[in-house]
Amino acid sequence: METLLDALIVARLRRGSAGPLSERTGTLLLDAGSAGRWTIELQQGRAGVRRGSVPHPTATVRASPEVLAAVIDGQTSGAEAFLAGQLTVRGDLSLAMALDGAFESPTRPAAQPRLGTAYPVGVHTAYLEAGDPTAQPVLMLHGLGATSASLLPLVTALGRDHRVIAPDLPGHGATDAPNWKYTPAEMARWASSLCDELAVRSAVVVGNSLGGRVALELALLDPQRVSGLALLCPSPAFRRLRHLVPAARLLSPSLARVPLPPPPHEAVVGAIKLMFAEPGRLPRAWYDAGADEFRRVISQPRHRRAFFACLRQVYVEEAFGSRGFWERLPSVTAPALFVWGQRDRLVPAGFSRHVSTALPNSRSVVLEDCGHVPQFECPEQTEALVRSLIAEATGRPSSRAERTVGARGRRAPSRRASASPAG
């Protein structure tokens, strides 16, 4: 197996690295345990490989020799192997994910996620794409402090029969951090420009947390772009404690540029676990990968500023009045599905009643045993719900039968009769 891995890695490098790997600088350690270790050294278009490891690789990918060979050969998706617990990642998650689809292979299925780069509104943007480029487009937007990797369960599932595009938001992951205020309008214009660059005229938009807020703004500013909305615990403008907004406005995000060490790894793991109703459902390796990526991004001054600008904007956004979120929300015309977690500590499921009042033709579903990231904690239920929205938005039955919400989910209460779309 060691000889086979040697041959595969060398053959792939000789064919040339494609897309994002050709733009990266760093060291990627491939660890196949007793079968050996290989270090791929990247220098903006130049790639070399040597046996053995280096003291502090930029990213480390560990898997059995068989799984690693299948990923490098394009027979298996590294993302799916990660989700199945067959592969682990430490360090720069974006660099490790760039391995998926980075080398040309005639055996690679179109559904496999692959990384790409684009320049919407001049911002260097990294994105995941999966599926047939001619299929129904689905744009996925992640939450604050996360990356496109936080949407992997949906990316891999929907990529089997849709064209899925999941970018890192500005200031997150491998996307640049422009000197913005990071208002929903700025982010929505970026998303619209990304769609233009990738030849997406209209898409169903899936958004988690901050990504849900950006998706709603995109539907308000560019309604022709959005054929449907699947919003997973979206972060709306806060309705309470508004008297503290003036004080929050005084906190400049530029203060975040002050050099600070990244928070301890275990502290970040603990914070991530707070987003889940039952953290033990997810393997420790997933938390480690997410914590490593957050610490890497937050250690960069521009990205750190972007994170705090986004966080500040979530709180200071106008809630009421002619320009307020809740006054503008009824203008959304696209079919909309809201999925909430009953045990979400960040965005209370109680927002569902306000959404149902503002958008009576929308649907709200509360997953009873779920936190803030339903695509990871309740993946099958979430996929079924998103597919039902896609079928509604496109007027075509889903290629996969919609499954019921199940014992752990229920529809949110509505002021209308049970036959109402909102209830």
C-alpha cells in the first residue's frame, strides 16, 4: 500500500494541481499511519512531495491507507470520508479541503465537493461546489465564525442531484476580509455578485445563522435571484434590550486589530459544543477540526476585525421603523422555510411566532431535540425539510422522497389553523 500511495501522489502532482491548491502556500501532511507519511509542499503554483513529516505542517490529514488512496485517486470524497469518521483533519481546514477535487481524475464523480475561487465585488472568495453544473442551483451560506465546512452534510447530500455552491463568507475561512461594516446589505451584494460570476441566475438559498440573515437580505434586495429560502436558525434583528444598542455602536471593530493570541483550543471546543443540544452526538474529531480553523482565522487581524464587525452588526441592526428588519421582512416574496432548534442557546425558537406573523405564507418547523446547527445535529430531518422547500420553490418534485420530521421535530405553533402554510 505504501508503494501504491507513493505512485498515486506523485502521479497526481505530475498532472498538476488545479484550482485552489495552485494558489496556496503551505505544507499538507498526509498521514496513513503504519503505511507512511507524505508532505506536500505548496508554493503558489509549485507543488512537491517528499516522504516523512515536518514539525509543524499547515494542515494534517489522517486516514487509513485505503481511504487516503481512494481520496487522492478521486474515487472517494474526502468530505464524505470526514463525515463518516474515516478521515480526520487538524490545522488549516481550508487547505485540507482543497485536496478534495484538487487533482484531475477521470474517475471522480460530479457530486464530489471541489474547491473553487471567485472575485465577487473584488473580494477573493473561496467556495465549495458539488454536483452537476447544469442542475438546479442551491446556494448555501454558513454562520458567524464558521466556514463552508459547517454545511458539509447538506453539501454532500444535495450535491447528488443539485448544483451546490457553498462559499466562505467575507472575513471567514479562506475568503478575504475587506474593510467593510459587514452589514447584511454588503454581504447580500457580495452574494449576488458571486452568483453573477458563477452564472447562477436564480437559486434556492440555504442559510444557517448569520447566513440565514444574509439570505433574507438577498431576497429583499435581489428578489429575482432567490427562488426559495431554507433558513436554519437564522439570526434576525434582536427585538429586546434595544436600549443597549447605542453603547454597542461605540465599540469599534477596529479595536480587534490589536495583536492578541488566539483563544485556547479547549476553550474554542467548549464554545462550539454550546451550539448543540447534545454535543456527544458529534465525534471529537469534528470539534477539533472546527476549533483549529476558528483559531487560525481569528489570529489574522483583518479576519478578527471582520468577525467582531459581523458580531456587532447582528446586535445593532435596526429592528423596527421604516428601515428596520421586522418592518421589511414582509416584503420577502420567495417561498420560505424556517427551521429552528428548540434547544438553541443563540437564536431562541420563540422567534418562529414573530416570523409567522410577518410572513404568514412561510413555514416554520421547530426541531425539539436540536441546537443551533441542525444540519449536523439532525442531518436527515434537515435534508428532508430542505428538499421539501426546493420542491416547493422549483415546482418540481424532489428526486428524493421527503421524509417526515419525526419524533424529534414538530411544527411551530401558528395563530392560523393547522392547514395554514405557516403552521
